[in-house]
Amino acid sequence: MAGMPHDLARRLGQRAEAVCRHYLSNGRRSGRYWLVGDVDNAPGRSLFVRLVGPETGRGAAGRWSDAATGEHGDLLDVIRAAHGFVDFRDVADEARRFLSLPQPEPQSHADGAARSGSPQAARRLFTMSQSIAGTLAQNYLCRRGIADLSGLSSLRFHPHCYYRPNGSAPTQTWPALIAAVTDLDDRITGLHRTWLARDGTSKAPIATPRRAMGDLLGHGVRFGAATDVLAAGEGIETVLSVRCTLPHMPMLAAGSASHLAAILFPPALRRLYILRDRDPAGSAACDRLSERATSFGIETIVLSPRLRDFNEDLRRLGPAALRALVRRHLAPGDLSRFLTPAG
């Protein structure tokens, strides 16, 4: 459909030079690229837009990179910056106007429109995001003590993720860590968004830097495919902290205490490690989840942090202390299977 983000980006890429001449008028063509100062059309040569290339992929026509900031994106980002848009609907309308495409007819939710916060909208945002390697999201997680980011396909980064404050305040854009929530068949049903400070050193200075969207109940952010053994906890950073010691054990972050208590179990699951947060909500969720798992004939083993949660243990007590704590609770057969060698 001509209204989908990837299709609009592809069509703009087919007319990449015309788009650049219109929205990046302070630049000039140099071989296969359009050179300009930045995505805001400042004079210079730091940002380069590919004018010739395939229709899809990282080397596609219309893809751009800024050598000064490391940011990259497509021509929809250029249109957003040119007009200062904060709502993607406005970006898409301007792209259709430039391409002389008809504006879409209004659709009801029953007709399949992807309403804000729906699983369809979650899948769209995940598709628009990029790998976390070399981004502010990687910087943020590393500052939280989580350095091993290999195999984390459920995590992505969006450099300009919309944030809508409560009330009538205008929509803002912030960089964000994007985490896919999937069901037992690995279908994306929702997302967790963590908005970050512009330098990636901490969460963004906004009222609610963490929000979820889509269908979350029973599902979670998955790290590895679970069969007979699974570790499950509340927060993404909590689960990733334990994963630093058990990188080969499949894990799931439910997003909250109430969602942890309601996760669905893989059919072959026989042992569940519950990564408890040390607070009343975490204790209650642990008890409910343990009761549910036991009723399905699943063995449960509770891992409790020494401090408030496992990420605080990792940052304040260090990896060696966390490893020693986890080792004491692992089932004998899981020691050699999942625990990494010391050091």
C-alpha cells in the first residue's frame, strides 16, 4: 500500500535527487550521493544521501548517514526535519503530496486501520527502528553494566521516537530503546519503549520514560527460544543483568509484576527460574507465578537479588558477586549447561 512507511520511503528513494533538491536545498550532488551539512539542511558535507541503489536494504536509494553524529535514516526523516513534524501522519501526508499520491480515505478500526497502541502499530514502529549496535541504546545499556548485547534481536533503537505527554502538551521526539513483545509463536504483539537522554547516559527527563503498547498479557520480551528451561523476570534490565551470567539460558522480561504473574508457558517447559524483584509487588508476582507453574507440573526456582533488583546487584556489587549468587540457585544439570566459565 502507498500509505505504509516502507512503501513511502521506497517511492521517495526512487526520486531521491528530486527530494534532496527540494528539502535539502543547501546541499549538492557528488557522484552517487547528495552532500549537505545535516538533516536540518545546514550547509556542509557531513550528511550524505545515497541517490542510486536498490529499492530496499541499508544501501537503498534515499538512505542517509551523518558522519558527524552517527545518525542515519531515510527520506521520511528528512521530510520530518524540514517541516518540524512530530506526528507521523503529517510526515506521510507531506510525502504523498510531494509524490502526487492520493491521500488515504479515513478508515475505522474495524476496517483494519492501525490505531495508536495496537499490535499493528507496534509492529510498524519495530520495523522502522534499527539495530542497537553503535547507538545511544547500546551506550545506555552499557552504562547499566550490560555489555554483552550479542543475539538481542528483540531490542532495537529509534533515534526520533514520538513521546506524547499527558494533557495538552505538544508531542516530543526522543531517542528510544525499543523492545519487541512476542507470543509463544514469536509474533510481535506489542512493544516496550524506554525514552533516553539525548546523549544516551540515562533515561529521558520526561514524566514517564517507559511505556508499553499493544497486546501484552501473557507475552514478553524474549531473549532466546525457550524449550524445557526458562528464566523470567519483570524488567528488561533486570533480566539482561542475569543474562550476563547465563547468556545461553532463554529468558523473558514481562515488563511489570502483574504481567510476570500472567506469562504463558511454552509447551515443553519443565523448569522455570523466577527472577524476583525485592519489593512487595515482586514478591506477590513471584508467588502467583510459582503457583501457576506448579499447577502445570513445572518446577520453579526463585532467584532473589541481594539489593533491590538484579541490575542494582550487577552495578553495585559487580559481575563476580552476581555470578556467585546465581550459581547457588541453579539446578545441578543447569550448572554446566548454562553457567559461563569464571572471568
